[in-house]
Amino acid sequence: MIRFTKPGGLIVISTRKSYYDSTNFQEVCDRVQEENKVKLVSSVMDSPYVAEEGAHYWAFQVC
């Protein structure tokens, strides 16, 4: 999504908690920030998603 979002545009991502816990998703988020491809605008962890599972949400601004 970074490649086709204009600089200054927003990317909003949600993941189920189980997906986040079983992958390297946070490492990828950290890497693209370190590479100055995106800037974290906001994040919400452990929020409602579905009755049986929570989720995490991020908003990034493309650099």
C-alpha cells in the first residue's frame, strides 16, 4: 500500500490479535518507519473486533 499511496496520504491497518501474535507484523511496521517510508500517526492496541477476538489498529502517513 505504501507504493501506491501518495506522500502525505494515510494508510489505516487492522489486524486480529491472533495474527499479530503469530507473525512478525510489528517488525515490519518498525522497519518501514525506520526506512522513513511511513510515520506512525496513531495506534490502538487490544481493541474490540469480533466477540471472540480483539484487534490492533494503526494509522500511518506515507512520507
